[in-house]
Amino acid sequence: MVRIKLKGIKKTFGEVAAVDNVSLDIQNGELFTLLGPSGCGKTTLLRIIAGFYRPDAGRVYFDDKDITRLPPFKRDTGMVFQNYAIWPHMRVFDNVAFGLRVRKVPPAKMKERVSEVLDMVRLAGFEDRTPFQLSGGQQQRVALARALVINPSVLLLDEPLSNLDAKLRLEMRHEMIGIQKRFGTTTVYVTHDQQEALSISDRIAVMELGHVRQIDAPREIYESPQNLFVADFIGSCTFLAGTLVRADGHGVVVRTSWGLEVQGHCPRTDCKFAKGDEVFCAIRPEDFRVRPPSEPYNEIPSKVASVVFTGRYNDVRADIGGTHRVQAEVDASAVLKIGDALKLYVRHNDVIILPGRGDPFADRVRQLLTGGAAAD
């Protein structure tokens, strides 16, 4: 296991800054996820750690050793690619043993090590099968076994579950967690899937346009986003725009454009509000209720625009203030029809209030609100 440190990493392709001054500190044995939309720089950063790309600026360290200019085959990393990259003409055993053969491991030790790893990924007895005889999930585990069999100091995973169907992807998340914890290998995982990142990671770096917007544990990322991009990108979210009425020890109060006062909190420790500042309220769908809670709450009058029964809850879109639409997950037992007047309640503690000034994503939120759509 090693600790990975990135200091001031920059990488451009032509005029595009794929990674722009990124610094990370990934701990020994940690499952660390780089999360973001396509083109945010996460795969570029992974390839810099692997040694496939050399940064234009900045340094890469494994523990205290500077490996910035070290070639990939000397970095002691194992990598699983998005398309698995297993050899179709080789048996499972030969695919997994490839790295050991390159290292000239004796045959007896090689067989022992391959059998051990295949057992850990639940492929014991599959040694003589070809990739064409395997399911997608089994092929993914062969690729993972091939990366792990060399006992790497660092495991790099580039969207390894993206080619699987939804049910198998969910199963493989649990497999991935179990395997990574058993091996204890420092792991860097790349994905654009928010649920995947939240479910498997020790910590997450949320990336946008080459920048890291927040690094935190999954629960903190979801419950305490530090900016508008993270609030919008992680899960579903309704935004309400307004101006600051007051911010004190009792919370933050916002007045919306149609006069509704909403109280909430800012999760950032550096929030410095002034009366009249533009701010945005972010509310998760599951935090809306149709009955008043016991804790202090906001009451939001609305009108039902659509209702979709999902089994576990009703997915409701409701119009408020004449121009805004919210997404709410309400009790499946509630009988609602389009056009019904509906009072929605949300606890003060469940309203996240973030400043608009200086946030590069604020223009995007304004566009969403102008179009009358929730940012979901």
C-alpha cells in the first residue's frame, strides 16, 4: 500500500486544459473516487497517476518518492480499463497469469497465486474458459483478477462497471468493495455515476472542467455540498433563487422572487453573507414532506403538475410561485391528482443555502430556473 500525492498537476491538449492545478492526497489503503461528468478530466488524471500521460506541470508522489517521470511499468500499479482489455484468444488462467509471466514467476508459484486470486473474485473453476464463455460480470472480474494478481501497490479502475447492465452493476459494487478491502490496496476509481461513487468510496473528489470542486466522504458530499455544481451534480436537487434577509446563529433566511421566506443553513465554514446578496436554496426531493415535521420547518404552497407512482414513493413535480417547479418524493400512500393544491414542508436543517456571487455554476442554475425546470 502507498500514499499517493499529486501537487499542482496540469495537463493540456491543444488549448483545452484537461486538468488545471489539481492537488490530491490519497491515503494508504483508501478507495478514492474521481467523480464527474464526461470531459471533466478524471480519466486524464488517472492516466497521469498510471504514467500513461506526463503532466505539463506538477509532481506525482508514491509515498515520498517522486515518480512523475517514471515509466508505467516501473510504478507497481494494476489497472482495469473500461473495456476490460482481456485477450480473447487466451484462457482465463492465461489472462490472469500474464503479469506474473512477464515477471518470470516460477510456474508452481504462478499457479498458486492465480488460483488464490480467482477464488477471491469468485471465479474458481473458470481457469480453462475463454472470454467468449463468460458473462459481462465474469469478464470484469477476470480483468480485476489480472490487475490484482501482481499484488500492486496501487490499483487504478477506469469506469470498470459502465458496460454492465443495471442489476449486475449494483451487484458488482458490493463485490468491488469486498475485494478492495480484502486486498487493502490503495485504489483510485474513476466514474461518472454518482450512486456508484457514493456507495463504494471512502472519499470522493468531484471534478468539473479540470478542477476539483470538493473532496469529502460520500455522506458529506451529498449532505453538505460546498458549491452549486456539487449540489446539482450529486443526486437530484431543486433550486430556489432569492436574496438574503439575514444570516445569524439561528440560520440563514432567504426571500424568493415571489416573496416566500425560506430558512436553511450554509454548509460552508467560509460563508460570508451580506443582506441583499443573491443566494440559492438547494433541497433534495426526499426532504419534502406532505405533513408538518416535529422540527422547525418551512411551509411551501404548491400545485401538483405531475405524479408518478414508483412503488416506494410518489415522484411529484409541483409548481410554486408561478414560475418554479420542485421535485418531491412523497409518501406512496398520498392520493394526489394533477392540479391539486399541495402544501409541502421541509425542515430548516434540510435546506442548503449557497452563495451565487463568485460561483461559476450560478449562470447555469439561473438558466434552469428561467426555463421553469428543476435542476435534476
